[in-house]
Amino acid sequence: MGKERLVGGGLWEQYSQKVSSRMNNPQHRGEITEAEATALGGTLVVADFGAEACGDMVRLYWVVDPATNIVKLARFKSFGCGTAIASSDIMCELCIGKNVDDTLGITNLVVEQALRDTPDKPAVPPQKMHCSVMAHDVLKKAVAAYKGVDSESLEDREIVCACARVTLGTIKEVIRLNKLTTVEQITQYTKAGGFCKSCIRPGGHEAKKYYLADILRDTLAEMELEQVKASLSSPATAKATTTAVTSTTPASTTASPSPSPSPATTSTSTTPPPTIPGFGSMTLIRKLNTIDGVLTKVVRPRLFADGGDCEVLDVKEQADGTFNVYIQYSGACENCASARTMTLAMIEGALRCEIDDRIRAIPVFPEPTEDE
């Protein structure tokens, strides 16, 4: 049966001639026996790795010169697809003659580059890039076996995209430096998510610890919170915010704390929670005043009873339609253990009930000083 009929002419054309050649005639397939390693004056190293993504497995054999730590011979056995065979074969070739520590530099990208016919054309389709990752992973196992350490200790960075070997730190840094706002932009800048795509969001062929969509969301939230904290150090900004909040607050609401509401008036009502229509279309000043009014009416009486207080610092509408309301505690609330849990939930619940159920309350805590 012709290759075109087997896999489709279009797909087959995405593989380089080197990949095709290594698939059909691998140069380093086979095993190495203890006797063969002894005859070469070296130490036999055997490492196994199985890829959860596709069920493939590879076993790597090394003969290492114990005096120089140089890999003298390398072979492999693979139970997997043609791309896995080709990747493992070229990986073995690249290992020979290198110091054991230096072989860690043979990443999956190096393997893929070595399989290209021309520098500007990928050797394999994007969906098969993870097969070259397996070659690097078994290599790490071999290094760890030779050095007598755990393979995880050889990786001092958190890898998010295994295909492109892009780390968590790199992705966060690129988002911050370039003010990225979409996953597509992350891929353009780093190549993360550009191959098998399982690291973009849940639901891919392999479960991940981190996903680009989540990293982007969390990093943007961190940046926004940092901006709010920075505004606290600006006296002009703090004064303007305080003026905006207090300018329309009735004097009677700030003269003295009102008594705590009775249990009968708290959460036993069966009527739908009241909301303020058009909150999202209000100006920032009106939003701040509206929120401060609810804090004064519902929240502050409870906080005053314990010697605490809170104020609203800022409001920011998110891309998903939610509203981040940044608050700051004072008095006894500053160091209260429930400031991040029960008290925060009470404040958020009040704002959602009285204003808009899309509100998220986010506390802003001052940075500790050196004396603290």
C-alpha cells in the first residue's frame, strides 16, 4: 500500500525526508549488553520512559566512560510511532561523544532541528512534536541513572510547554514585558502552545499542571493588583479616591456606627437580592460612591463592633464581565485572620446582594516594611 493511501498525501508531505529515512532504517536501534559495555571499557546505563500522550515507550542504552563521563555508544528500543523512532534514533546519534551533563542540552527542539531537510521547514507536523519530547525525557532518565539522582532534580524550572520547552517564568515575563492579552500572542512570542496545543487549556490530549489560559488570567490579575498597590503610595491618588467616596456620602451615615443588624434581617429573607441596574455603565466615581454606600450600610457596622473598618480603593471591570472591587482594611481588621476568609466573604456577599452579583472583592494589603 502506498504512503499516500496509508496516511494521506498531504499529511505525509509534512514529514522531512530525514524523518522518513530514520523511520524505515534507524541507525542506532538495538540494545547494548553488559558484556559489550565491559568490552568497551565503559559503564552500562539503561533508562526507560513512557509517554502518556500517545502510549509510546522508549528504552535508551548508553555506554559511558567512567573516567571522562563521555557517552561512547548509544542505542535505543522503541514501542511507538515512526516519529518516536526517528526522534530516538537522531537523539542517540547526538549523544555519542558528549559529556553526560552536556547531553541535557539535547532538547526536543534540537532533535527536531536535526531531523529537518532545510532550516526553515519543520521536520514533523505540529501534532507530532510531542514525540520528540519523549526523546529528551528518556535522555534525562539516563543522566539521572548514571549520576544516581532523581530525574526531576535535573530540571530546575517549571516547564509549561513540553513541546517548545517554554518555562512558567518565561511565559509570565513575556506577558508582563509586552503587555500581552491573548493566548495567541503568547504563542507568537514564545512558541508555547504552537505544537500539540495541550498546554493551551484543559481538554487536550494530555493533562497539564499549568495552562496558558490560566497563566495569562492570573498574571494579568497580578499586574492589575500591583497597579492598585502602587496607587496607594501616591498621596494625590489616595486623596482623590477618598474625596470621591466621601463627597456624596450623607453626614448621618458617617457620624457614628449603626447597630449591628438583628439575625431576623440578615439572610432569612426569601425575596430576590436587590441589585442596582446599570452598575457597569456608571462612571468610576459613581461606582465608588455606590460601593461605599453599601459598605456603610451593611458592612461597617459589623466591622466597627470589632474595632475594624475597610474602604474601597478601586473598581475594575474584567473582560469576562465581572467587577474586581479592591478594598483595604484598617484597625483590628488589618491583622485579623478572617480578613482573607470569612470577613472577605461577608463583604463580597453584601456587595453582590446589594449591587451586582458579578462583583469580586479583593483585599489589598500594604507591603511589609523592613522592621516588620
